[in-house]
Amino acid sequence: MLKEVCVENFTSLPKALAAGARRIELNDNLAAGGTTVSKGVLAESTRYIHEHDASVVAMIRPRGGNFVYNDLELKIMEADIFEAQAQGVDAVTFGALTTDGWLDEDAMENLIAASAGMDVVMHMAFDEIRADRQQEAIDWLAEHDVARILTHGGPLSEPITETLPHLLTLVKQAEGKLTILPGGGITADNVDMVARELGVAEAHGTKIINF
């Protein structure tokens, strides 16, 4: 079972790794859902994580709020992806949507192209895509070599126990194409149950390991 721990800056990173975390998603400003860390945090955290035989996923998000980005914000995201690449980051997480709630295909194609050499993870922005179009989104993302989709299976206001049925649907729809990475409300207490119900080998959360 691979438990991806979501941490803020360097603060709790040593404790998370000491407690057995093998993959870290590195964020700033978790109160806003996570944004991109500074260059210094990225460099030192990546070095530390790799020294402790774990992998690092960098959040690429220039601000809190929605996932509809203007051209300047997309340039910022692209620059942050290049910096992550330069620092040896293993994967990057991002998501760009249109005002009508579909993937911003042009933006996503450009950001994916900039991420060459790293795994790409579709941000939980995926959950804002209408349920009846999520299969189509899975197929588009898989065709564009996205490795994982981070998803709660519904609004974060709903507990993970209520979104499990839809998450299971997504797991089946994505089978053989990419990995569904469940997150949002997954803790050390319920992660085994979630993994068993969904038949997954990976999960994500800020409290997925006790440290």
C-alpha cells in the first residue's frame, strides 16, 4: 500500500518520512487547498525526500480558488514545472478547466508537454467535471499520458464513505488506462478500508499516516 502524504512546505516533512511515508506531495498554503511552494522549499525538500528513499510530487497551482487560468497564470505554471524538472522532482500535479467545467485542453496539452520526464497527476479539479463526462475526461487524460487522477469522487463536503461508490466507478472506468488516486478525508484510520473497498494500491491524504 503506497500512502502519499500531503505536506505543507518543509515543516512536517521529516516526521512524515520518519513515520514511513514513501511519496510526498509538496504544497504551500494547504488552507487554500494547496499551491506551489517556493524555489528554495522545492529544492531542499526534494533533496531531503530523495535522500530518504522517497519520491516527491510538486503541486503546480499559482493560487487558491477555481481552476480557470488566464494566460499569465499558465505561464507561471509552466515556469514552475520547469523549475520542478530542474530540481529532479518525480511528478507534478495540476489541473486546468474551462468556464463550463471541462478540461482546458490547450492549457493541459502545453503543461503536459512542459512536464517531460516527470509523471503528471491530474489535480482534484477533476471532481468539478460533470460526472457524465468524467469517463470522457479519463480517456482524454490517458491519451495524453497522464499517470494518475487525484479524486475524492465528489464534493469535498461529502465524507469519503459517501463517495466510495462513485470512486469505484472511476476505478473501473480507468482500469488499464491510468491510476485513480483517492484522496480527501482519507486518514490512517480509514485508509485500509478505502483501499479494500476500491481495490486500489495507492491513497493520498494529509493524515494518511500518524506522525
